[in-house]
Amino acid sequence: MFKVPFAGRRAVALVALSLSAAPAAALTGEDVMEKMGKDERNGYLAGAVEMAAFMNHADGRRERAQCVLDLFFGDDADPLLFDKTLSEFKDRQAMPVIHLVIRRECGE
């Protein structure tokens, strides 16, 4: 085993604490639409939609879960639905905007 002096352990603990205490910066609509490339944006949106669908399915709301999936992956999906709304609300956090689109299209 490695022997780390007390001062070294204390320094590591302080660094870890300072990193964990730093506030996480939430992505905004601008971050998603202007700072991400197309593939990165599509991956982000696909992950967000899949997570929302999973949460609805886990809550027993299977029809709503399917509606959520159909918004992004369905045959009749509007490929720009989320992009348009995120562009409209560039200064807002992206996840609540995505949730807003899902509520508007699939109901509560």
C-alpha cells in the first residue's frame, strides 16, 4: 500500500471538496443549438427524449412514453420540433425547454 502523508490526504480532500462544491452549469438552448455540432446535438436530444420516455414508462404511463418517443423517433416526427423551440428560448436551460415541448405535444 502507498503511504500518503496527512498533509497530502488533506490536500486531496480539499481539492475533491472544492470540485464537488462547484455549481454545475446547465446547458442553455444556445449551448445546444450553437455550440454543439449536429451529431452532438442529435445525441443530446435523443438521450433526453429516451430518458423522458423511460421515466414515463417506469411511472406506468406507457401511452405517454410512446408519444414522447414518437416526437423524436416516430415516422411522422418533425425533425426540427426541438430545434425550433430551443432556438426560441436560447437563454433558458435546455432540459426544461425539452420538457415543455413534451408537455405541449403529449400532455401532462
